[in-house]
Amino acid sequence: MCRRGMKELDVLLERFIASHEAELRAGQWPEFEAFLKIEDDLVWDCLRGENSAQTESFSELAAAIRGDASLHG
């Protein structure tokens, strides 16, 4: 389970974890955990496609969380 300060993030992240648990266990957890360490407003902006320099490296992961793409292990 994943809890953040924004309900919108909770919904997106919990759905993502539930549907990609096997892929995350196969090697994507470190990147996902690093993504979760940034502030909620930056995570939200990244998920909306508004990447900053701090979140640019997470663009593929953000697309997968949004449902626009799959993870590449």
C-alpha cells in the first residue's frame, strides 16, 4: 500500500502497485522508491506530464503510472 498527502496520488499509485507488482519486484522498485521520495507536488506535476529537472528521469515511470505505457524491466 502507498499513502501520500494527496488522495489523487493515493488512487493512482495504489492502482499502479496492484497492477504492476510482479514487474516492480523484478527490478523496478529502486526507481519507484526514488520517485516516491520527491515531494507530492512534484510527483503530481510529473504524473500530469509537467516534468521539472528533478522529475525528468522519471518520465517513463510516470507514463506507466498514468497507464500510458508499460514498465521496461
